[in-house]
Amino acid sequence: MDPESAVTTCYRHPAVESHVRCTRCERYICPDCMREAAVGHQCPECVREGARSVRQARTAFGGRITAVPLVTYVLIGLNVLAYVGELVRPAIVDRFEMLGAGLVGPDGGHYVWQDTYPSDFHAAGVVDGEWYRLLTSAFLHLPPTEGTFGILHIVMNMVSLWNIGRVVEVQLGRLRYVVLYLLSALGGSVLVLLVAPGDPTLGASGAIFGLGAAYYVMARRLGADMAVVNRFMAGLLLWLLISAGLTSWQGHLGGLLAGAVVTLAYAYAPRDRRRALVQAGACAVLLVVLLVSAWAKVAELTGAQ
């Protein structure tokens, strides 16, 4: 048989005659398997292989480019769900708010912490092993009828999260943004534990202050017009001062400092293969510092050796 007269078929569909070759692997492909390429057509496997080999676009801070601030939406949703939970079951606040050290008496009342207490009292808070409070408190807010702000507490925080979070998330990418948010929340709770362990606190403000610090650091790194940014930071710092008399300034300041440290690592890590490692390493070191500080404070409060 004349080789030139042999019928050629698609490599994926042997029953279909084909006379077109993939420009990359040169296998025959039928119309169903043809994918438009810069020159000619490619088979599905070569198209997938080419997509894997294309370098993904990144932001200036190493994050994947995304147009949808999905994490910000999720965080707002979690805060709102937690608030609904508080309204349905108010005991959630006492169970999950930030409390470094407290005592619960036989009458169910809350008392000031002391490292020696009667046998019918029991410890409550981080000193009693409730370490989860360091993060869960960042998703709770004041009930409508309590505190200075009531329902305005969650409204103000969620509006701030919506305005700042979307900008920060798009620049950092989702993973780095989540790490920043959680470390900022943790930083706020740890400073509360160190300075005012007996004060019950709650709210997303610490994490949001961390996002504010991130916004400032990123703007400077990107060479943005700092006039608007400086006005924003002035308002944030003014609220930090006002909060000293109204809310937990320790949580705000702790979140601000933690957010600044994380974002400095993001912004000034070397822009090469080491960037992700340096950024992750800096976040890990901060996490260790926060946890060790918290552990040392708990040991001091409980008199542990």
C-alpha cells in the first residue's frame, strides 16, 4: 500500500479521519480536538501543558492577582453569623470573648483574678487553657443593648473591613491576606493579655487596625500619593487615642503593630525565589513571639514555674 494514501485519524478519536496536526506535538487531531493557537491548532493535552508552563501574574507583594475580594466577603459573613449567634444565644459572648484571667464564683458571677482562690471558685479565660479566645474574640461584637456603641460596634467594624479589606486583599492575594488578618487579630488579643488580662474584650477592631497598617505600608512601597493615605492614618491613630477611654486600646494597638510587622515583611522581602520563604518565615517568627509572650504571661499569672 502506498504510504501516502493511508488514512490518518485523530489520535483521540481513531474512527475520525483527520489531516490536521497539532502544531506542538504533531499528532493528528479532528475538529472536536482542535484548539486555536497563535499559529495553527493544538490538541487539548498540549493546551493544558502550555497553561501549566505559563507563569502566573503576581502582585507587587507576591500574591496571585484576583479581582474578587472573596476573603473579605467571607470574613464579613463570619462576623455577621457570629453576631446572629450572639443574639440567639447570649452565652456565646461569655464563652468566646477575650479574657486573659478571671474567676467564676459558686453563684455564677465573675470575679477579679487572683492566683490563689477558694475551692468553690474556678478559673476562666486563657489561664484556664481557653487559648481559642485569642482568636474567637475577633469575630464577636457587643450585643445591641450593651456597651458604649451597641449595634454600632459591628456596623462600624464591618464598614471598615469592607472599605479597607477589599483594597488590601487585592494587593496581597488571598493567602497572604488571611495570614495578615489572623496575625493582627492575635496580636491585639495578646497585648490585651499582657497589659489587661482581667478585662473582657471582643471585636474585629484589632484585625482591622492591622489592615490599616498594611494599607499604609503598601501605599508607601508602591509610591502612592501619601496625602490621602496620611489623612486616613491620622484618623486611625486619632481613634486609637479615643479608644483608650471607650474601648480596648490594647487590642487596637496590638493589631496595628502586628499588621505593620507582617506587611513590612511582605513589602520588602527580596523579589526572587526567596520572597515567599522570607515572608512565611517572618510570619512564623511573629507567631512564635506572640504565642511565647502569651504563654509567659499565663505562667506569671498562675505562678507556674
